[in-house]
Amino acid sequence: MPNSKQLFNRRAFRTRGKLKKASPDRPRLSVFRSGRHIYAQLIDDKIGATLVAASTLEKEMRSKLKSSSNKAAATEVGSLLAKRALEQDLKDIVFDRGGYKYHGRVKALADAARAGGLKF
């Protein structure tokens, strides 16, 4: 029987595969959620490079936030990422939740990015 890490990786690869088939030319908003922090980055899979990134580890985020592992922190990261993406004229993206459920901090980040002007 596969362990939880193998099951997570299976869900992540399945999600990523569907996204690449659906829209291969749009950047991918990838989310990583740890116990203490949340990270988000826009990746161009054609060239294999990160275009924009934001996380709760940044100095400006650490000074704003009381805790870096809650929905409020995820909302701040999503809005910061959207602001940085719009500065580089990136509006149409595709959301890659990885192996995580679309719930809680992941959903809060996605909603903040949408409110910031990103379309997915």
C-alpha cells in the first residue's frame, strides 16, 4: 500500500498533467503549503523558469503578519503575487493546487489572487 507522500505526489502529477493538456501556453500558479509557511509562484513551463514568486518568508510579509500559517497569511501572499504578476502583464494563468485540497489556505490564496486581478 502506498504511503501518504506517494499518494500526494500521485495527486500532484495528475493535476499538473491535466493543466498542461488544457492550457500549455499560460503560466502556472503553483502553491506549496508547509506547516509554518505558504509559498506561491508563477512558472512558465515552456522555458522552465519562475516568473513571479511570493511567500510568507519575505521581510515585508513577516512584519505585516501575526502568524504565517493561517488564512490571513495566505490571503496576503495571494494579493502580493497578483500585484507582482500584473506588473509584468501576466493576467491569464492556470491554478495548480498540487496535491492539496482546494480548501482553507489554498482556497484563500486563490481567492486573493483572483481579487487582485488574475484570471483562472
